[in-house]
Amino acid sequence: MLLNDLIGRKMSIMMSAVPSTAGYTLMGGAVNLSMLHGGRFLTGVAGGMTAASIPVYISEISHKKVRGALGSCPQITAVFGTLTLYALGLVVPWRWLAVAGCVPAVLMVVLLVFMPSSPRRLLSLGQEQKAEKALRWLRGAKYNTSIELNAIQHSINTQVKITLAQLATPIYYRPILISVGMRFLQQMTGITPILVYLEPIFAKSSVSLEPRYDAAIVGAVRLLSVAVAASLMDKAGRKALLYTSSMLMFLSSLTLTMISHTTPCPAVNVTAPNSELGNALQASQETALSFVPLISTVVFIFGYAMGWGPITWLLMSEVLPLVARGVASGLCVTVSWVTAFVLTHAFTLLVDAYGLYVPYLMFTVVCVFCLLFNAVCIPETRKRSLEEIENYFRTGRTFTIRQNHPSVVSS
């Protein structure tokens, strides 16, 4: 939360390599459980730093026409990286797998050296020439940077240092509440406990699938769905994908709720007329029913990964006001991970006490709230500049920026 504004988005991402490398090194050379816990804690810190900084950095350097697709890239690369680690884990001992985790962190620092800082960050520091140079590097030599720079500068000029009293004004509290609400609902859909406890969930659901295939199926589905989201983000729009995502998750979680209900069905003696035929029918029915939880879970993960997974990160970086973007993004990530932590712990308690029925029912209800939240609270930001989005919350009615300079009027 603090590093985003103190040293900038780019440097925050680069700084995350320090706890990441130290954590993986500690795990790779671990001789006791405390070293594993310490290494895991450090990599968690690094994950939190990147989660709060990367979406903001990408949104601030991207052109509005491709910001949706580029905003999906962190999810795509995260899923691809997960699949890569799953594959390495089949042939590489866990110690060397931890050592391999250092490589992307070091590579990230080397590659980021060649990337510019955020033009918005540079302009907010009064470094106009560096901001113009960075924007030209990002947009190309033939791009007219003056219009975009003027729009960014106008947005910065209208910013004031936030006080507690000003947080009560809609321009600040509305986008912050929307972002926090999205991060909270995203985790309350149950995606984290479902992914973490996928193998025992399948075992309780009598899914006839070898555990080693779980990760491969989930990884492939997530990669496919995030790729679909990236290709449609700037065409269909954010809200349309969120509606689709919410409906898919609702239908699949509702199905999982119904099939996990422990109420027994009325007994029917299907084996009485013909014992062998009855046994065969019963076996085929059990086999068919065993795939229903698998298909429903895959649909749930597909729906999440094409909407509420990547889009909430993107929208968080789009709607937050520039003056509070660094701290507010850290707040959103904090809410997200705290919710995930509490829900993952509560999930095991609910399953032990009531079975899968109660948590699935809760996730179904949350998906309904996701639909309503998207309909009422979330604005459509497709093909809108960050300055236009900020103007929407400032005026409460329009994305169009009206000022004395015709060259920077956006419509």
C-alpha cells in the first residue's frame, strides 16, 4: 500500500523480487519446518506486493483500446506459470522446484530495467520530460503524445491531497467501495477453497478421476477461459463478461448444491425384475452421476476465470482515483487475501460439520449478489481512458471531460 506511492509502481514490482528470491532460496535449502514456513511467508509477501502493483502499472501504461486485453495478461501468465510448475513438479524434486522459482523473479527485475515508469506517476512528480519520453516509448515515435499528456495533466491538476473528510465525497468513496466490494465478492464465490481443496472435494463427491489429473484439468480450463476473456474484454465489454461469469458460476454452484444434498431419495428396487440388468443400470447411473460434480466444477472455474477472476483486478486499477490509487489498491488486495484466508479456513469447518451442501449453497447465494452488484454498481469502462473514468465519478453522470483545451476533450 505504501510502496506504490512512495517509490512508484515499477519499483514496487522490482522490489518484490527481494522477498521472492529470499523465500524460494530459504525453501530450497530448508532443513526444518520453520525454514519452509519462513520461505512461504516471504513468497507470500512478494505475491501481495505484485498483486497490488502490477494491475495498476499495466493500466497506467496501456492505451485505452487495449487496456482490457493487457489487463488480463497477469492472469494469463499466472495460469501459464502454474501449469509450468505443475509440469516441472512431475519430474523435478521439490527443492529444485523452489530454486527454479528464483529464476522468474530475477528475470523480471532484468526485464523491468528496460521498461519505463508510469507516465502518470512521472507527471504527478512534475517530471514532464521524462513522462513524455516514457509515453513515446510506449506508444511509438509517430504517436501524438501531447493530447494524452494534457489529459493526464488535467486529471492531476484537479487532484488534491485526500483528507478523511474528503473520503466521504462520492469521487473517492464510490470507486473505492466498488473496488473493495468486487475483491470481497470475488473471494466469497468460493474459488480459493475450491481450488485448494479440489482433491478432497472430488473424493467426497465420488468423482472417478485420478488425483494427478486434477491440476492438469483445472490449469487447462483456467488458461482457456482467461484467454477467452482477454480476447473479448475490449469487444464485449467488462459488464457483459461479468454477467456471463456470474451466471455460469451460479448455475454450476447451484448444481453442486443439489447433488451434494444429503437428503436420501425414495428407495426404488431397480434390481428386482432382473438382478444383472438392474446392477448394470445402477452402475451406469453412478458413473454418469460421478461426472456431474466434475463438469460443474470445471464450469464454475471456467466462469470465474473468464470474468470475476481477471476483470476485478483490471477494474480495480481502472476506477480507483489517481491520488489514492496506490494505497487503495493495497487495501483491495488486503481485503481479498484476508477474505480468502478466513473463507478457506471456514470451508473446512463447514464441510466437517454439514458436508459440501452448506458451503455450496453459500457460494450460490454469493453469485446472485455478484449479478446484482454488477448490474447496480459497476460502470462499463471499455474504451474509456483512466481520466474519463475518473471524470465519471467526479461528475456522477458522464465520462466526457470538458475543459478549456479542445485538444484534450474526450468523448
